[in-house]
Amino acid sequence: MDDEPRTPEASGAAPAGGPPHMRQQGNLTTGPIYRTLLFFALPTLGSNVLQSLNATVNTIWIGNFLGETALAATSNTHIIMFLLFAGVFGFGMAGTIIVGQGFGRGDVEAARRAVGTVMGMLIVFALVVGVAGWVFAPDILRLLATPGEAEALALTYLRVVILSFPATIVMVALMMTLRGSGDSMTPLWFMGLTVLLDAGLNPVFILGLGPFPAMGIAGSALATVVGNIIGCAGMIAYIYWRDLPIRLRGSEFAYVIPSRSLMRVILGKGLPMAAQMLVVSGSSIAMIGLINREGVDTAAAFGVVQQLWNYVQMPAMAIGAAVSAMAAQNIGAGRWDRVSRITRAGFAFNLLLTGAVVAIIIFADRALLILFDLGAESPATPIAERIILLGTWGFILFGVTMVVLATVRANGAVIGPLLVFAVSLIPVRIGFAVLLYPSLGPDAYWWSFPAGSLMAAALSLAYYRYGPWREGALLDEIEPDYARERTLASGEHAGRLNPSG
């Protein structure tokens, strides 16, 4: 049965008479697991789709209005921005876990401390990186071997778009912590606003429509800056207007200056998750280097298939984010029986949703490739079809890994997931591609993707079954004295749920 006891005492959730901000937010510790997980994951999936569509639309604007040289310039900048956001993901995910466990316990203060600490750390990080990025932008682009004809455009684009970095970082962190509190709809609305502004203002600023001067590639970057600043400001205003529980007031603003133990935990959990992002991007760069040796047609075919694979991954990533938020709240509430059922529900939805997208791409490959100007006459088309056939099904296994590792991360286990990705992506995926190339030719590259995914799924399931990730609770690592006080006060709900601001 999927239904759970509705009484707060049975669930470990906030009692019905608790503060309004606890009642209005998504309580993920009670109710039907499958339905709750699905309705939590769908807005996250929508946010991911909007983000990808935004990048696609902006690429179309730049390609049509400014040409291939401008596209090359922006692609180099996107690599840099992805690497910078690896740190944001790590720290934001660490904060999300603490926020989720805090809400699961009904401990608003612990959740707000995490929000304040993450914001304080990321604002400093954004300012330092922003200044360094502006100053060293020419050196970074030369390090990436940016083509000479695109270097000036890339420098202009990078220096403008990096102005959006502080607002973008704060917005991403707020979205992640909101999901930890059980709210996946607010991030969707403000992602939609940001995308609408960014994609809509691109042609206006590029071409100089209306009262605006024509700014070329700088206009595309400025559209991103405006969209992210307005989106971030709007989200902050909405959080305070609705009095959402992650907001800070009065003395709570002191939480942006973290305690030593809280900063140690966020760094200790965030850095391995950032390193995981670097492993993923590093293995992708290595694979692209191998594929580029096969010539322009193969490189073009793989580039188009990568665009399709971005959409294949989205259901698994959305389900993983939902599983992580739900598992964190239930771990905080001590509902370990629900944690295993949440994981099983994640498996089921991954099989259904990712499997459906995989089937569509495999069986409708020719029609989809035409959208990217790969018609029947293109020499890249049969190569792309071969890549789709051999490599796409492995993303169902990728979804298994995302669900399992989302569960274990919900209790702060980060080294195991890092090792899973490091082993499956570097020695397995890259090793498979290199060692089997003499016998399989380019097919070795396409088979290496499901091979790596199979290893990742096997390792993650083994870690889930036998690993020590269930030991302790992340909140208890932060401040032992504070944790003991909470334990002593656990018999009195009002003492635990009373907000400090």
C-alpha cells in the first residue's frame, strides 16, 4: 500500500498546529509516495526542458544573425561557464540536503542556517570568480585554444555574460534549496520568466530593435544578464511576499556568516559533488577528442546526437532531484521505511519516462535528425543513426544510477558517488573506447556509452546495498551541541518548530 498514516506523530512531520510556513510548503514525509514523487518531479523536468530550450533558441538567434564564427565564440564561453557552475552545483546540493533533512525534522532553524551559509559562501565565490574571470578572460580563452577569428567575439561575450554570474548563482542556489523545502513549482515559474526574457531579448539586443542600439554578440550576452538579474530579483521578492520558509529575517541574516562546523560540512560535501561534475565534463571532453579524429561527418553526427541525448537525460535528472529532496526529508524525519520505497518509485518512473523518450528517439531517429538539417543525403545521417541505435538505450541505466545516488546523497554520502562516476566514466568508458577501437572501429565509441552506464548502475546498486551511507544523519555532523539540544527537545514539537526570526 502506498498510503501512509496521516497523523504528524506517526509521520515525524510538523503537526497541524505548527507555523504557517511549515504547513504551506510541500511536506514530502507523508502521503502516497508515487503520486508525490511524480508531481514533485514534473516541475523540475519542466525547468530542465526550459533551460535547454533557452540554449537552443539562443543558438539559433546567434547562428542566424551573427554566423558560425559567433557560434564558435559562444561555445567556448559555455565550456568555461559550465566549469564555473560545477562549484555552484556542489555547494547548492549540499545545502539542499541539509534543508531537506531540516524540514523533515521540522527544524526550520537548521534549514535557514543552511540557506544563509550557502548564500554567504556563494556570493563571495561569485564575486571572486567574476573579477578573476573578467581579468583573466583572454588567458582562459587562449588556454582553450579558441580559434583566432573567434577570439575577439568570445572575449566580448565572456566578459559581458560573466556579469550575470552573481545573480545566476544566487538564483540556482535558491531553486535548489526551495526544492529541498518541498517546493518545485516556484523554481519552474522563475525559470520560465528568465528563459522568456533571455530568449526574447536576444534578437532585440543583437539587431538593435526599437530604442536599443545594435550590439551584436554583446547583445546576446546582455540578454542573458538581464534575464538572470530580473529572474533572481523576482524570485527573492516572491519568497518574501509569500513568506516562504527559506527566507531570512532580522537576526537570521547572521546565518550568512557560517559557523565553522556548518561551513566544514558544506565544503566537505560540496567539493566532492563539484569534483563529480568535473569528472563528467572531463570524460566528455576526452571522448569528443577521440571522436573528432574520425572526421567532420562523424563529429557533426555526434554533435547532433548529443543534442538529442540532452533531452533523454532530463527525466532521469528530474526524477533524481525529486528522489533526493524526498529522501532527505524522510531521513530527517526518521522515516527510513519510506526512503527505500521512494527509491523503488524512482526506478519505476525512470523506466517509464526515460524508456519512453529512448524509444521515441530510436524509432523516430530520421525525423528528428531532419530537424537538425541532417537529411537523407547527408553523409552524417547514417552515422548519427548508428550512434542512436547503439548508445541511446544506455540512458535507462543512467537513470538507475541517478536515482540510487540521489538517495545516498540525501544522507550526505558523496565520496561513494564520486568514485562511481570516476570509475565508470574514465577507465571503463574511455578505456572501452580505446581498447576496442582496433576491433570495432568507431562503434567502440558508441558502445562505450552503455558500457559505462552499465558499470555505473552496477556500482551504485552495490554501494546502495552494502555501503555505509545510512550511518548517522547529516544534520548531526553540523553542530554536535546543537544536535544534542534538538534531541533533548524532541518531545516538544513547539520548541523545535518555533522560527528564530
